[in-house]
Amino acid sequence: MISSEIFQQLVQRTNDLIVVTLASPIDPPGPIVSYVNPAFCTLTGYGPDEIIGQSTRMLYGPVTDADTVARMHDAMKAQQQIRVELQCYNKAGEAIWLDINVVPLRDDSGQVTHFASIKRDLTAAKQLQEELSTLASTDALTGIFNRRKLFEQAAIEFARAYRYHHELAVVMLDVDHFKRVNDEHGHFAGDQVLAALGRHARALLRGSDMIGRWGGEEFMIVMPETPLEGAAVFAERLREELAALSVVAGDETLHFTVSAGVTARGDGDQDITHVLQRADVALYAAKNAGRNCVHVLAAPDSCAA
């Protein structure tokens, strides 16, 4: 048997956060804290005198998942052990992720008198996970979606539009004579052109719209709830603004133009690839027409055709 003194040292010195709460009430104003160890105070910034006698709900904030909290509290009411991951907040209002393992504590008669919550800081691991997810879905040069992520999102939006008979438009963009930019001004200048295009296009888009680098100097924009005519107006505005844009690359100031192909979902389109193929055809029609222009191609079954 471990003596109470050794056990107390273990609790005091562990890096895990340990919080003991009363068995009731669980609903507000509970759960009421009766003990916290030093690790809890270090991570959260709350001293024992600030948290003991208060509710653990002090740690919840605007992004704390209410469903997870309800599930944890339901388990406590049923006097069951539960383990969850929950985003909480420290005293400074900063978000922290915690792995929380809640265990009922029973007296000699078997009655639950307290709950012990062993909490582990997951903040760094969650941040790394988010960074890796961002890297996997983002084009490193422009900061917008990469091809894989944009295709996934476009497929999701197409499925939604197809199911509910909503409009969906796609704009394909290509930088005119991009090889010439690289050959005459260098690849750094070419990178600056692509980054400027991504920034400017994203600034003009609505929150529901999506843009990604489709490959090389080609970009794609997906516009949910947008008719063909609206997407065409947007594409023309974007083309004009990009043509007027000055891009500084070292000691040089560059100008560039884009060609754009615009299409929209038609009733005959079975998946997003049909729409993308038509947008690609429209883009090359714009390039064949002399570049620095917008070509609109409606779906064959569209009333706008």
C-alpha cells in the first residue's frame, strides 16, 4: 500500500492537472471544485483560492463544445467514468485543449462523494495537428487551397447544389504568357505574380466562395449559390482589376493579365468533373480568342445556353 504522504507527493508533483469536485450538484452552480493540484494552477493561472468553491464551468468559454460538456456531465450524473477532449480557457482568456478523464470516487460504503478529473494539456498537439492539416490543404506559395483540397470542397458544394437544385458557378483563370514572365524576369517575379493573383482574387470573393491553385499558373474559383451571369460579371471585374494591378518583384514593377473561363452547373451534370471540364474548355476558348478576356460557356441543358 502507498502511504497517504507518498500519494500526496505524487499528486502535488505530477505534470497532469488534477481537479476534485463534489459529487453534487452537477448542474449549475456545480460541479464545485474542492481540490486542485499545482499543475492545474500553473497551466490555468488560477490560484487555489480562486477556483476552490467555484464551478469548473469557469474554464468554459465561447468555443467550448456544449455537446461534449453535456455528455461529460450526464456521465457524472450516472456516476460513470468518462474521457473527453475539450477546449477550455485559462485565466487570461487563452484557449487550451485538455484531455479530461473523470473518475467517480467512492467512500467505504460505496457512495460516490467526489469526482476526480485527471486532465492532460493537449494544446501543443492540437496546434501541430492544425498546422499539419493546413499544410496538407494549402498551396504554400499563395496561401489558398491546393488542388486536392479545392477539388474536395468543390465536390461537396456540387453534391449540395445537385441535391437541392441550387446554382453553382465555376471560374477558371490562367495567367497569360506566364512562361515569358519567368523567362524575362525570373521565377521569383513569377511567384510574386501568382501570390498577388491569389491575394487579390480572395479579397474580392464572398466568404462562401472558394479559390485554389489548380496547377502552375492556373486557378479555380467555386461560387455556390451563384448563377452563370453573376459569375461572368465577377470574372470580368477580376480580370480588369488584375490587369491594373502592379506587382513589385525586387527592383521591378510588373503587370500581367489573365484569361478566364466561366460555366455553371447544369441539370445534366452528374458530378463536379463535368462542370470542371466545361470550365476548362471555356478557359481555352478565352486564350484562343486572344487572351485577357472572359469566355462564358453555359451547360448544354441550361436555359442560358
